[in-house]
Amino acid sequence: MMVPGTPGPGAIGIVAAARSALFVPGDRPERYAKAAASGADVIIVDLEDAVAPDAKAAARAAALEGLAAGTRALVRVNAPGTPEFDDDVAALTGPGSPDALLGLVLPKVEDASLLRDVASVLGPDRALVALIESARGVRDVDSITAGAHCTRLAFGAIDFSLDCRSSTNAAVLAPVRSRLVVASRAVGLAAPLDTPTPDFRDASVVESEARLGHSFGFGGKLCIHPAQVAPVHAAFSPTVEEVAWALRVVEINVASGGAAAQLDGQMVDAPVVARAEAILSISHERQTA
């Protein structure tokens, strides 16, 4: 059995808490530093979709070199069943695996046994992100999240829509988004990462789609360009209006001694106070990060 390398501190915690996860093509190592400096909570060196078939081996070598040089990152390996999958996993998890490797992103996950097998060579202190991109993956998401191997889910809407021959319209994908959020919450996983927004030129579009994901209960979003990081962070942080509302709720709760009260014609009871306190806690974390 292969012996995993030793990761840097807090790999699983870093991945579980990330609001933004920025892809960088594996065969473009000159972009690694820019990605790391983008402000993204975590970067993902991509060996799959962003890399042409004849550049897979070069991308893997560049990823290993970047990790060895200290670039802390997740790596998205090629899909299970492809010739590159076994080579990717073996190179990244074998003896001498770079300490900077935070973990792996597994594309097109449809079977919990895949996570178990990869986790056995990855080691317990590295993250394993399961990318759900198919009807089978959504159908079996409860078994995928049930074990101790999955750190977090992520949603790949474009591949899912291709598999189902459906639109990528938000209303069409709403049941899938809810399914992933509920499956994660039910077993205590970090809220999943939402699908990337193809448009990286218009920050308002990115922020709007990120806010949609946030409204469903996602905890962050996959990004494909450094320009998307700031609007994603804004979307997953409380607004000024939300913080002001939360402060008023807490003040009223203190004044009432914890009894039910009202604010602007709406009941303020224990669940409302808990929501307000959560907003203030998140706001404080964002300001001190």
C-alpha cells in the first residue's frame, strides 16, 4: 500500500471553510502564483477540463513541481475511468507526495467506493472534494456523503445538464442545488461549493449567481478567473443591511430579556435571534480574516 505524504497544517479545515475555490490550468504553471495571490480561499490546480488531451502528462508534472515549490492547493485529477486517472492519483498520493497538497477534487463522482479507495492512499489529513456532475451522482449523493471520506461536495452544473439533456436555467437546477445542500447538512459536512459562473467579465453577474447559491445554502463557489473571487466573497458575506438588522434583533432580544418581541411587524423569537447571531458571527469572521 502506498504511504501518503504529510500535508501542511489544517488542510481539511482550509477546504471546508473556503468561500472561493479558484481553478488554474495545470499546464499553465506561470499562472500559479497569480492564482495564489488572487485572494481566493483555496486554489485548485486543474488536470482535467482545462487541459488538452495531449498536455495531460505535462500538466501533472507541472502540478507536482508547483506543489513541491510550496504552492498550497487542491488538485482536480482526471475523471475515473480515463487513462490519466490512475496516473494522477498515484503521482499525487505516493511516497514523496508534496506537503503542500491540500487534497484532491474528484470529478464525476457517482460511487462512494471511489472516495474510499482514493482516501486509503490520500491519507486522513487531506481533503477530498466530490464533484457531483451527473444524474447518478445526484441520485446516490446520500451514500457518497455517508462515509468519513468526503470533506465537501461541489456542483458541476454544465456537465450535469449535459448528462440530463437539460437547461442550465436556475429554476431547472433548483432541485439539484437543494439536494446537495440537504445531503451535506444531514451528515454534518461543510455546505457545498456551487458551480462556476462562465461569465468572468461582469462582476455583477458573478455576484448575482453567487448570491443565488448562497440563498440555497451553499457555502462557497467554484471560480474560473481571479476576477470572480471578490464578487464571490461579497456574496457569501453579510450585507450592511443584514448586519444592521441583526444588531437590532439582538438589541431587542436583550431588552426583552429573551422573551418573544417584534421588529417592524415581525416576530422576534429564538430562531430569529439565532439567525441574527449567526450573521454577526460571520461578519466578524470576515472582518478579522
